[in-house]
Amino acid sequence: MATSNDLKNGMVLNIDGQLWTVIEFQHVKPGKGPAFVRTKLKSVMSGKVVDKTFNAGTKVETANVDKRDMEYLYNDGTSFVFMDKTNFEQVEVRPEVVAEAAGFLIENQGATVALHEGNPIFVELPSSVVLTITYTEPGLQGDRSTGGTKPATLETGLEIQVPLFVENNTRVKIDTRTSEYLGRERD
């Protein structure tokens, strides 16, 4: 148990039997009335985001979440297999738990897997990853000076928007939170 004053980003709460991750929180002390904590919570299972307000000092139940550094090994068709880097234990993670992160996973890539009572509840990726473009339309002469974009397919199958000058087989840095192109990888 913790109080609403102890809330921090990334903390996992157990509210009415469901797990919620704190995305944002703000302590508010209005001129009149008692202080309160305004939060934005994301459901661990469904991904739904809700706003919830707690009175200052209210007790909230925290969930015991074990975040482990793991390495993505492969997808066996029904689940994603990760290996714990410390004890080499393999963990199977369902596709609905991996969710959008699947578009950025390549073999031997590091990720953080959060476990609650031994069950994977979500996967956190680094803020950016480097992937290879497998297909994009060729750019035309003169495209290098304009600010336009074109679709490109990455080695994971994810499609993103890249500048017109980017070509096939280029290694690019991608923001895993927004799927935005950040630049080409420097050799």
C-alpha cells in the first residue's frame, strides 16, 4: 500500500482488481478545499487510458511488478519468446501483451518485460531502435531538397514515413513511442 502522494510515473496500481500504470500525475493544491492528485492511468490489459483523481493522502494499492531486462529471441507463431539476461530463463509473452512493440522487435534485441505474479503484463522497449528499410519507392531527382515524406516498410513489417531521399537497405533510427523517423544510422 502507498498513498496518492507517493505516485510516480511507471508505477503500477491495483484498482478494483485491475492493473493500471501511472502515465502522468500532478499534485494540485487549490486555494480553497483540500489538495488532490490528478492522474492519467493506462490499463495494463486493454491499453485504455483514463483520468482519475485521488484525494491527497488516500491509500492506493500498488501491484508487485518485477521489471526484468530481457532479450527477444524469436516468435514461435503463437507467442514471443524472451530470455532473461541474468538467469537465461525463457519467458513466452502473448501477442496481445507485446502489442505495438511487435513492430520494433528483431532477434537479439533488448527489452524490459514486466511480470506480475510470474505473468508478463507489458513489454517496454528502448526509446529508439535501429532497423533496416526493406522496401520504399525510389526518390526522384531533386527530392533531396524538399521536406516531403514517403512510406517505407521496415524489416519487421512495420510501415513508417521517411524523407524522400531514404533508399532501400538503409538502416534508420526509429522512435518506438511515436513510430517517427529520427535519422539514418551512422556507420
